[in-house]
Amino acid sequence: MSELTQYDHYLSDDGPAALVIREWLTPVEGPDGVLFPATFASGDNFPGGYNIDGEAGNNVCLVDTVGSQANRIEPIFKDEKFKHLVPQVGVQAGDKVVSILEAGHRAGDALVRCSSLKETIDAAFRKVMAGDCEPLAKIAPTSLVFGVWNSRGETGFQAKLPRVVASTIRAFNVRKLTRSAQFNPATEYVNNKLLPEPTDKATKDAYAERGFIHVPASGSHGGVIADGGIRRDATLGLAALRLLQAGDSAKMLALRRYILGLSLVAFTANTSSYLRQGCMLVIDTDKPREFVEVHPNGERKPVSITQADALKYATAAAEAFGVGASQTVPFDSVRAGADIRGEALDGGPVIGQVKTVAANGRSFKVKPSGSPVKFNVNEATKFFKAGAESNFASVVVINGFVTVESVDGVAVKVSAE
């Protein structure tokens, strides 16, 4: 069996549904150490703070979300050890080059959308919607590993791809703690006549904010103690991976091997123990780690794929697939402004849904990702339906999708499928 074919059984329709890792963690201070979970803003049915479900003594606390875990794992592909596996694509934003591997929404992020990569990314998402993930894998393959939703993209092409690799950390049977603190200024500014006594609440608040008076802080979040332990649950969804499509069977196999290789590298990665201040977790050596392949019939079989195994396979799969080109492109503030206003750059194509049509047939509005954009037409405007020359009434139809090329707000070419 060659390096490239050794995991092909995972790509077979009758293969396992998923690979699963369950590993127990513990605070560096010990099992009874205090850890600080993530805190969340309040919502309709949530008061804010720690996300704890269930009653005391039988509850579950969310320590690190699936999105947060993905954002911690994905940047490993910038490391020297793994960077050859993916194109190193960055956007020059001011004085800093931001890697697409650090963008929270990956290929669907505003950082990418407002750069010269927009047309390439838009075309790749259109291909995804048409059943071909290869172009996206050439520029942003980790979007296929950790999932992506082009929610702010062109209307009709807001592709959503599931996560192949997902990881979450939870704590069980937690006891919620509070903490209090007292800030004492370096000297008594008011008592020593260095500053006047504040006479109103706004002034007193300003003194407190700038550190000139004593400030007590009582009853704030003080972390939790996890009496039931802390566990990381990670899943590599083979069933989801097998849904990825490409042009023909050979390209599809190469694509799936490539994404499987990247997924295995991410899945077996040794991520940082540091999650946030007060939350540093390490493996609990007193509890066994589970690494299994789970079959559709519920059978669970042990797996022993190491990080070295994953890297070796991923390297072979990447070479066979052909890693896309690395590049650094500038952030475009003009493009960003147009994106915010829901406009297209002058002369650039707009793809979207026809929302209104003037009764006189001399203008219409198309809704791309933002606000509707108005286009006028004149005698020189060309209309095409399914590649053949047509007319306004046949092409510009309410709720139909069109591609508009324009200059100074006048449509030059309007096309529909």
C-alpha cells in the first residue's frame, strides 16, 4: 500500500462515519485548580457570563467553543513544519500582513473580500455552489477543513461548507466562584489636595477610570472548579469530507485525499495549553485518552495515527493535488467602502438578484451582498440569456439572477442563465 492510498478506506462510501478523540484535561495547578471558562454577552434567554447548562452537581460548562478551537488550531499551517501543505496567502493591512489562516471567517472574511482576491474568491464560491470545491482548495483549503460560510458574499452564491474538523472543551459538575478586588491609588490625591473633590458622578467616574481614587470590585466572575473533570471532544467528520466534490473522479479523489491530509494534521495537532488568563490546561494522565474510528453501525475501533503519520500522508497528498500559489495582496479601502455601502466598484461586475424593474424598462435594481444597486440601460446595453443575445424583458426578471457589467451606473452587458 502506497503512502497516498493508505487512508483511502476513509474516503469510501462504506467507510467510518468519523474519527473521534476524547481526552481529559486538568488545570496546571491540579484537578481542584480554578479555571476561567469563556464568557459570553447576554442574549434573549441568556444573562451573560459563563455558559453553564444544568443544575448544580450535574451541569456542563463550555470552556472553549468550536469556533475558538478552530481559530487556535488553524494557524499551525503557518509553522515551518506545516507551511508547505497550504498556500500562504496574506493581506497587507496597514503595516501588518494578516494571513488568511488568521481570518476568523476564512475565505468569507471581510479582509479577503476587500482585497484584490475578491474576484478569485467569488469565482471559487460560485464553483462550490456548482459542485466543484477544487478552486477554493487552491487558495483557501483550510476553509474546507474548518468550515466556511460566505454569508456576506454575492446573493445566490453564499456557500456554506460544514466543518470537517471540530473540537470543543467542556467542564463537568462545576462550582462557580466569584472574586472581589480593591484598587488603591498610589497616593490620596483628594485628601492631599492634589485634586479637587469630585462634585458629580461623571467626574467621580472619570477619577475612577483614570486611577485617582479607590475602586472596589465585588462579586465578579471568579472562575470555576470542575469536580467532574474537563474534556476535549474532537471529531473528524469523514462523512462530511466525502461530500466534497470536484470536476471528475480523479480530481475528486485528489481533492478528498488533500483535505483528509490537512484534517488529520489539524486533528492530531498539539495545540497550546494556554486558552486565556487563568485557563491553562494540560493532559490528565490519570485518565485514558480515546482515539477511535466510529462506523455507521456504532462500532468503535481504536486508531493509532500519530502527528508524524498525518504529516507524512498530508505531504504526499498535497504534492499529488498541487498546492495553490502563495501570495500577498493589498487591502483595498475603496473596495471596503463600496462593500459597506453595498455598491460595486465602477465598471466591476455585479452578480445578484433583480429586485425592482422600472415600468419604462430603462432601469432596474440588483441586490448583491449589500444594498440594492441601481443600473440604467440605454441603446448600447447588451443582453444575453444562456450565452445567446437576448432582450431586456427576457433577461431582467424580478427575482432572477443576473451579472451586470457597468460604467458610470449604466449597464453595458447584462447576462442571465
